[in-house]
Amino acid sequence: MQKSKKIDMTNGPVIKLIVLFALPICLGNVLQQLYSTVDTLVVGNFCSSASLAAIGTSSQPVEMLLCIFLGIGTGVSILISQYVGSSDSPNLKNTVATSISFLYICAIPISVLGLFIGPLVLKFMQVPDDTMGYASAYINIVFLGTLGNMGYNMNAGILRGMGNSSASLLFLIISCIVNIVLDLLFVGVFKMNVAGAALATIIAMFCSWLFSIAYIKKKYPELEFTVFPKRIDKKILKSIIRVGLPLGLNNSLYSLGHIMMQSLINAQGSVFIAACTVGGKVNGIANVAITSFSSAATTFSGQNLGARKYKRLSQGGLKIPLFSGLITAAAGIIVTVFCRPILGFFTSDTAVLDMAARYVRIVLPFTWCYAVFNGIICFVNGLGEVRFPTIVNILMLWAVRIPCGYIISYFFDPTYIMACFPISFAFGMLCMLTYFLSKRWKEIKRLGALDNT
């Protein structure tokens, strides 16, 4: 392990380590945003607004089926970070082996299931007739790449748990280049429309997965990583499910909520769908720091819990969300001010641009609340306490965001539906701040006061 690039979160200045860990993930998030944004850019410039709307409305059915597994993948990352912190090599290897087997058990059924469920979800979402054909073609192709998508995310989680956040950046650079070249080739040259964008995406994801396998096998031989399933440790599998299943179910409920929100957006027509798609991409570009610092928070709390560094836990639990919120607020202000010229890269349709600018100006200035909220949630998840964050996440979506969306849609102007997002962000942040009043946090603070390391 000493020869591999990994960051030991249990020693050294907290913020410096967090920034070093988060920076490659942040750059990777920029590439990941570029990865998905390229589809929007190419389709928006070579195809119709209906095709652009199809790209935006197709992500929810895919997320709905993948989200449970991706939550379990986060559980794998949490367990690995804890075993790294406690230097438990046998359980570390067993966790990796079990996760590989679990990947294949889940990926193939999800691919098949997606081909049948995807079109039904699109109908439930009230996708307009001029968009339905494109959206169906897109998700059918994307589901064929489920193994590559899930495999890459699982391997990236393993590496983050090990303290290595830089490797996934290399994989994303490779896949992003592949995606851009193939997007321009399939959509711009061969005129394959959204089907070409989907095909480019899945080929790029498989490239990421295969490169990540080669990297782990070379750099971490002690993990005994295999390409195909080898064994399942029942005890480890139970631990993975205990930590990851609540996260996955939470993701599933969240995805279902997104589908309901998307149905409200879809009811306004393809122009409004396209505007929200473009606005969402610009918001994502501005908010790349959120997931990177959140991933760092999970690894930090997991490693330090495993090493019983309670003083560092009490420091990181406050500093990481605060730092993430400040960076997101600064980026939000800059992008909001210059949103119109940025949006112009995606489309020249004036109606789409006007509505997309409204979306950005309403949502983005308040996303710092979400950064603080998500930073605390991921830190608490790293401690293995997934119940409270799950409850807060569900309440934020189902008790606040969705009701607000319906109220705005039916009693006010439906083109201001996006206002429900900042309302829910503020609610979630305030709820998660109450964790610092909990018995568990007070116990961590007490143990931290006795910790001289």
C-alpha cells in the first residue's frame, strides 16, 4: 500500500488533506459534467429541441434502477475506509472480492429489467409525443451499458475508500475523450441523433471500467482484485447491505421523487424540458465541489472512526461542510452573474435560453445550503450511521420539495417550479445541523477531548 497513491486521513492538517483528496474528485466531477454535458451540447447544436428534451428526461428511469446498487457501492466504500483505518487486511480483501461478485449479480438483471421498465416510466412521466421516441431510444441503449456504468462506480468507490481519489480522474479523462470523439462522430457525422449520444456514452463507460480494473490490479496487488466473480463472504455481504441498502433505498425514493418532479416539468412542453435540462447542466458545472468534498467527508470519517481518532472526527465534522458551502457559494455567485453567455453554448433557441436563465438564477444562488447539507450527510454516513440521514433525505424530498413543486404548479406559475429546490435545500441543511446536538456527536466530542493524537 505504501507504494500506491493514497491519502492517510488519520494524520495531518484536516483541511489540507480534504482539499488534496477532494481536488482530483472535483476535477473528475468537472469531467463527469463534461461527459454528460457533451451529449447535451452536441444534440443541442445538431438536433432539435425535442431531442435535447429527450436527453434531459431520460436520466430518471436509468437512475431509478441503478440507484439502489449505487447506494450499496457507497456502503462498500465506507467499509473499505473503515478497514483501511483499522489496518484490517483480511476484511479489506474479502470486501473487494464480495463487491465484485455482487456487481455481476446485480448488473445483468438490471440491464434486462431496464429495457422493459424504462418505456413505462417515460409514459408515467408524461413525456411529450415529440420527445417520447427519442427518449425511449436513448434509455434502451444506455441500459445495455449498465455493467460498465456500475463497474466503474464500484471501482471508484473502492479507490476512494483506500484514500486514492486521483486514479478515477485518469479514468474519466480517458472516457471523456472517447465520449467527445464518438458523440461528434455518431451525432455530428453519422446523424444518429440521441441514439448516437447514448451509444457514445456506454462505450465510454466501459472504457472507464476496464481501465479502472487494470489500474487496481497493478497498483493494489494486495487487494487480490479479479475481473470476474471469485467468492462472496456472507458476513461481509451482510455488512455491505446493512450500510449500503438504506443508502440505496434512499436513492431509490429520491429517484422516484425526481420522476414525479420531472412529470411536472414535462407537462409544460418540450421547450421547458429543454430549458430545465440546460439549466441543470450549468448548475452541475457550478456545483462540482459538492460531491468531491462529500466523498472526502465519507472517507475521512470512515478512516478516522476505524483508527479511533475522535478529536479529528470532531474537527472534520464541522470544517468539511463549512468549506464545501463556502466554495459552492462563491462558484454559484460567479456562474449566476454570467449564466446567459454560458447557456448560449448549449442552444441558440431564445425561448429555451430565457427559461434556462430563470432556472439558474432561482436555484444556483442557494445551492450552498445543499453543499452544507450533503457534506454533513456524507460525514455521518462514513460513521456508519445511515438512518438519520436517510430520514432527513426522504423528508426533504417528499415532505418539502415535491409538495412545494405541486403547490407552485397548480396555484402559481408552473414555469417557476424550480423554486421548490432552494426551499428544500434550506430545510435539509437545517435538519442535518441538528445532528451536532445528538448523543452520538456529544460522545465523539467527549472522546475527542480525551484524545491527544
